[in-house]
Amino acid sequence: MAVNEGKLNNLRSQFVHELDAAMHAATIVVGDPLGRYKALTGAPATAQKPAGRTQTDPCYLRK
């Protein structure tokens, strides 16, 4: 049975795209109840300011 390389590459690409979207959604589900997105509203800030507002280590906000 011959494998269509073009279709296989498209399937891989779509799979990786969907996996990335699911992982991003997980960060939103976790970050919203912790108040991280609300702490980022307003003026631009370094990681220290929102970290202080959310009682989080700045290294987690940089990631």
C-alpha cells in the first residue's frame, strides 16, 4: 500500500497545530482562576509586578 506523503505531512501538521492549541487552552484554564490575566491588564510591566499581585514566583510568569 502506497502512502501519500503530502497527505501524511498535512495530517502531521494539523495534529501538531491542534496539540499546541490544546496546550495553550490549558494555560488559560489554569491562569484565569489564579488571576494572572487580570494582573496583566493596564500598563506594560515586567514579570515582577504581576507576580507580586498574584503571589507567584516571577519565573513562572516569564514562561
